[in-house]
Amino acid sequence: MDTEYRYFQPWCKTPIPAEEGFLHVELSKKPVPYHIARCFEGEIDSRTCLALALSACRISCMSTDVVRRRLPLSSLQRTATGQCLRRLDTMSIILEEQRRMYPELGHPMGTLPVIPQSINGMLVSPTRIETTAHLTIGFDHHWVNVILQRTGCRWMCVLADVG
């Protein structure tokens, strides 16, 4: 087995190291683990990866609260594009309509606070990161996909898909 590995080793490149660590956020009593892989080397340092993971975590939690109508849409205005905000508003309207149709069930996403569990991301270019946040609301598990893109000197959320 060891010889097979050596045989293929000349064709394999060394892996690009991922950034890993823990986020300390006010929404969770325990540190939230994050893992950010890369499709390229250099350009984005560890400090920036930590900041991007923290931004993705906060945007994920806030987006979830926006679609549950616990936060106003305007709370994401500085961090999300107009198209992203419109999509979140549409989802909020759909969930509100479902709540009205079945009032005995309450809100489809519950009323308890959103607690982040983990953040996984991929830096697909020096100007784009795609992340998935694992969140819990009570005993229910939810995943939020967030794409951040650098526009000028700011990282903006171009997609927040709450599920």
C-alpha cells in the first residue's frame, strides 16, 4: 500500500492548507468551529478568513431572523446586496403566508433563538467565498448558504439561502 502511494505521489500536488478555528459569538454559549478551504494559494490571510467566517455566521443568523420576521430587513442593508434582500423578503412573505394558513402550527421555523453550530466555507477566488452555516432553532437543524463577494474594499452578501 505504501508503494502505491509513492507511485502516485509525483502526480499529486501538496494540498492547500485550510483555515480552521473557533468563533466566539454572542449567540452561542460555546465556541463555534469554522473551516475554510481554498481553491488557490496566498492573497487571503488567516485574519481575513476569521473575519469572513464571523461575517458569514452573523449574516446567516440575521438572515434566518429576517425570514422569521424577528428582525427588519433593513438590518442587513449594509451587508447584503439589493437582490439578496429581495429574495429574503420573498421567503419571509411565503413563510408568513404559510403561518397564516396553518395558525395552529405557529411559524414554520419556530420562535426560539438561532444558535450557530458550525461554519464551513470555500474560498473559490480572492474575491468570493461560499459558506454553509449549521444553525439550530430549538431542536430543529437548519442550514444557511451564504456567498460573500468583495466589491471594492467591502465584502457583501450576494446570496443568503435559508433552509
